Amino acid sequence: MQLGQMHAGRVMKFTSAKDIKAKAATIKAYVREAIAVEKAGLRMKQKRTSDLPVPEELTEQFRRDPRFKRAFEALTPGRQRGYLYHFAAARQSATRMARIEKAIPAIFEGRGFLERH
């Protein structure tokens, strides 16, 4: 999962037992914090697909091709989010357009971003 796509979590990578010993205080603090959060019953608010920004290139594609817009809207919310994250991750407009163009056949087939044929 890419940065910004997960609701919560902490990851620590270790390459040796020495690393674990050196970070023992931090590890214990994280575990205590996780226990406190669990006991308090705190939960992350689920992101809704409608809360995600729609790249202007995708909006333009929807305007040009209403069939494509209907096909995109027919996808499950999770599939829509996958495409929105993928399209928005591109920094340049040309790259976003290329990603959208490449995804059009899969969207018409009802497949998600990571689904194979």
C-alpha cells in the first residue's frame, strides 16, 4: 500500500537483533499506544470515495465520453478509489492522461486497477 492510502499504521524494519535492541524504547511506546487506542475503542473514520479529489483530466474525459463516466460510476467504490489514487499520483497532466487512456478498456470491462484479465 502506498503512503497516503492507508488509514493508520506504523512500520519498523529491522535488519538485525541489534536494531531491535537499539529501538526497544520506541517499540514499547508504540505497543503501549496501540493498547491504549484499542482500549479506548478509537477508530479511524473511513474515507469515502466521494471525498477523494477527481483529477481534472478525468473530469474532462467524463465530459467528452458519458459512456465512460457511466462505466466508471458502475465500478465498486473500492475500484473507483484504486483508479483515483493511481491517476492522481501522476505529477504531470500528460502522465495522468496516459494513465486514464490506458485504463479505459479495463474500466469498460468493470475491472479494478490491479485486476488482471
